[in-house]
Amino acid sequence: MLVELGGVRLLTDPVLRPGVVHLRRAVPAPDAPAWLDAALVSHLHRDHLDVPSLRRLGELPLLVGPAGAGRSLRQVGPPVRELASGEELTLGALTIHATRAEHDGRRSPVSPRVEALGFLIEGRLRVYFAGDTELFDGMAELAPLDVALLPVAGWGSSLGPGHMDAEQAARAAALLRPGIAVPIHWGTYAPIWLRRGRDRLLRDPPLAFARHMARLAPDTRVELLQPGGSLALA
């Protein structure tokens, strides 16, 4: 997600290539943004930290990621700022808060443990990017929000620990109380071996999220953005 707020432009977990590891893009790869103030990396999994994609961003002023991720992040080249959950940094008119995420953030199962993060971007508006996470104790403490960017699916036909499906994401929205909820983490990549159910996997999660939101968080406006879409915030 590209978030532009208070004259600051932030890009979250960019994966811009046609393929990464066993995943292939189902939609055209976007162009790299013309300029950025920082890229935010929530955790080290290869579908969130893709070093070649980050290098495509050109002269990136700052790369922000979890504490302990510096060795992986410094492969990219720009200055790195590591944050632990509960820490924050100021960037122009914005304050970026590192928030808890319930997810295994290691690069691989045999890598040293590194926590996963979400990011609360606070300026004129409060925008929460959840990264990959399950529901967790204390999520309601982030409320209220103007915008919540919530993952509603994964890249495969089933979700393991540390993820939310469409209904769980709607339950998260009920805790977070955003004015607007945008479902993310869907419709972009699928594993090369998936044939049966591929179209459904790429199409249905945000629609299911909207249905669950009508029941669980009816006061929140849901915005369904197709990959490449945008939303102007008043």
C-alpha cells in the first residue's frame, strides 16, 4: 500500500516483481513510485521483504523495519531504522508507531527470531497498516482509527497461524473502530501449483469481508480497492 499523508509518502511491504519464490503475480506488476520518504517493512517473510523489489525503488531515504531485522534490511542500501513494538519515529508531519503483530516474523524457520510489526501512521489522520497478524489482546487500544488496512486472506488455499481470514479481519475492525476499512493481502499473488479454486482465492476474500463487516462492524465504511486502485481521504 502507498500511503500519502501530510506531504509524506510511505510504501508498505512492497513486492513489485512478477514472481517471488513460489508465487506468481495474477495482475500486472506496478511501476515503482516516483518518490518516497520511506518504505515500511512489517516482517521478514519473502512475500513482505523482497530485497530486489526494494532496490527498484531507487534512492530510498529510509527503510523502517522490526528490531533485529537490520542485517536483512541493510542489503538494500538506504539508511535503516529498526523499531520494536511500542517504539515510534517522526517523519515530517507524521509519527509512525510500531505496533504489535501476532505473527512469526523470521526470514525462515531456521532464522533467528524477529518480531513482526504493524504500523500506526499518525498525522492529520490515523492510518493503521496491520501487516500480517492474528487478532491479539490489546488490538482495541489502537482505536479509534480513520483508516484500517487489514489483511483478509493469504496466498494459498488455507491460512496458517498468524493470519486473519475475512471474518477475523471484520472482528478486528469491530475492535479498531475505523471510519474506513480497506481489505488487503488478496488478489495479487498465487502459488504456481494452484489450479482448482485459484479464481475464487483471488476474487472472493474482500467480498466476504464486506459481508462480515455488515454484521460485525456496520458503522465502518468498507472500501474495496482492486490491485492498483486508490482512495482519496477527505
